[in-house]
Amino acid sequence: MKIKSLEELQKIKEKALKEISGRDTKKRGRIVVGMGTCGISAGAKDTLRALADELEKQSIDDVAVVQSGCMGLCEVEPTVEVQIGDEEPVIYGHVDEEQARRIVKEHVMKGHILSDILVKRGKI
Amino acid sequence: MRTIADHVLDIAQNSVNAQATYVKINFVEDHEKIVIKIKDNGCGINKEELSKIFDPFFTTHEEIRRVGLGLPFLKQNAELTGGYVHVSSTPKIGTVLEATLFKTIDCQPIGDLAGTFAALVTSSTGVTWEIRRCLGKECYDFSSKALDGVDLSSPKVIKMIFEYFKNMESSL
Ligand SMILES: Nc1ncnc2c1ncn2[C@@H]1O[C@H](COP(=O)(O)OP(=O)(O)OP(=O)(O)O)[C@@H](O)[C@H]1O
Ligand SMILES: [Mg+2]
């Protein structure tokens, strides 16, 4: 086993735990990425990576990024559900890397709903 | 599924869907073949169902909108290379999947394995993941035990884990 692999993990853990210590960890929203078979085939992994990357770049740490199974919207995968505060959830479709970054910059940061990739409002 | 990495992500999610709390993935590659082994402690598969798991559209998860194409796709792609997929399972104990793909002209590209591992590890908090990845003689090991207590839904953490696996892959 590579020693480095463990060391690096330890570093991630330390950094992550330092982040949350002494801070309010309540989240103001969450983003759900559909990672079922259809989503994966359509590139949901890259969507997930881009979302995390853009949120981090914008220093947003109070929005959780989670994964779910198939949302049953195979035709429009990758799909992403965004829920901020008590607003009704919004589902976006065909969310590639570029759209993922747009969701962070427009919806999460400014509250603008992106009507061109909107699939649905409210729970599926 | 365009890549082997996509298959691994898809197949390992079967273990999560089977309520596994422990999933071990071995991904061992050499110059002629790729051997994938995924072992879980999920609900397992009974004999009758086991005979159907490679049938397209067989699923026991209809209520959660599954299509039942994960295993048939993998089998088809493995067999195209002269390889195979084998699943053995004991109800209430768990399931072991082993797949061998030969690196023939028909073999799909491996794809973004780092992304697959990162996505799996950050997909749910209830699962302990152990991953062993080898390329030739070089290997690395991952255990999610090392990340106990870390918030896996934090964008920053997700990003670090994506980078971690990317670094590990490029060190091989
Ligand atoms: N690790 C496992 N543990 C228990 N059951 C499994 C496991 N892997 C597969 N199965 C069973 O085999 C069935 C078929 O699996 P497959 O991946 O082909 O389809 P699915 O997961 O149901 O749907 P999809 O992958 O298309 O979303 C599953 O519904 C499940 O009953
Ligand atoms: Mg499946």
C-alpha cells in the first residue's frame, strides 16, 4: 500500500474537521445530483464534480451536495435538484459541467431560476 | 455506459441499494486484462432472482424507478472482450461480483476511475468503502474509515476527495 494514500486522507480529514470546528454547520440549502444508471451514462459524475468545484470556488460551504438514485427523468439526465431555504425545490435537466456552474452562480448565489434548463418545480 | 469506470459506479450502487454498510472494491489492471471485484454485506439475492439478474429490465427496485440494465450492460461489454461477469450471493449475508474484461479492441476505455471512486465515497454516509486499485505492480488503498466524522456533503470535502483520487491515479 502506498503510504502517501493514507497520509493524504489524513490531511483531508484534518482540513475538513478544522473547517467545521467552532462554526455553525447548519446548511441553507442542498443540491441533489441524480446518479442512477441513466444519470451516470449521461455524465452525472462530471456534473457532481463541477458543482462541488464551483461552490468551493465561490466560497459557499452552507449548501450540501448529495446524490440520489434515478429521478425517473431519463430523457433529461443529468438532473439536478436545487433547494434553497424554504423555497420549493427546482429540478434542472441536461445539466452538464457548464450548466452546473451556472446553477451555482445564478440560482444558488442570486436566486435566479434558470428557465431554459428548468424541468420541474416542486417535488417529483 | 461508455466507460468501464461508469460501469463500476453503476454496479457499486447496486450494493448501496441493497442496504450494504460495507463495500469493498478491487480494481486490478495489467497489460492484458482488468479484473473487478465488488463485495458487499447487503441483503443478498435469492436463488430464483440470481438466475434473472442478467436479464435486461429485471429489477427488484421498480418502486424507485430503476430500469434493470446495470448488470446486463456490464455482462454484454465484458463478454464482447472474451471476458465474463460472475455473481455469487447469499441472502442476508451479501453479494460478490467478479468481472474480467480483456483489453481487446472491443474493450471500452477505462474512463474516469478517479471520478467514480470519488462519487461513490461521497454518495452516502452509511457505507464504509474499501478500495484497492492496482495497475501492474503499483497499487493504492483507500478506506473511508480514515474519513470518519467528515461531512461528505460539503462541497469542499467533495472537491478534495475528487482531487485525492485523481492524484492517486496519476501516481500509478
Ligand atoms: N449487490 C447486490 N445486492 C443485492 N441485489 C443485487 C445486487 N446487485 C444486483 N442486485 C439485484 O439485481 C437486480 C438487477 O440489477 P441491475 O443493476 O441490472 O438493475 P437495477 O439496479 O435494478 O436497475 P439499474 O441498475 O438499471 O438502475 C437488482 O434489482 C437487484 O435485485
Ligand atoms: Mg443497478
